[in-house]
Amino acid sequence: MSDPAADAFIVQGFRAKSEGAWRWTHDHPVLRFLLPETGPLKFTMDFTLPEATFRETGPVTLAVAINGRPLDRARYDHAG
């Protein structure tokens, strides 16, 4: 997220700038990646649910969709 070209991939739900390589999100953040035709791919995402945020929101469900199709959904019951 600290890459100068990162804004080109952000559709909605992210703060304009954050500290270092991290960016804070709002409800329903959306990213767009355009890839050439490829074979099978593996999706990986690194994120953190800060303790201060968790105290305000409680459990969080994270859903990932690719081309509008659900890929996975996970519920997080604690910060980390």
C-alpha cells in the first residue's frame, strides 16, 4: 500500500494515506486487480485487526470475492 501506484488498485473503502506499508480501511473496502489470462492462481492476503478497532467493532467477518463470485469468508473473534 505504500507503493506510489497503489491508488490505481483501490476502488473504495480505504483512507487516502496511512503509515508505512499499511492503510486503514472503512466498511466494505474494494480493490481491483487486472490480470492477464493465467492458469490456476493462489490468493494470499496479509491483514491485521488492531485491538483498539476490535474493542469498538467486536467480531469481524471478512469476505473475499473474485469477479463478483465468493472465494472465501472467515469470522475473526479476536484481535490480531
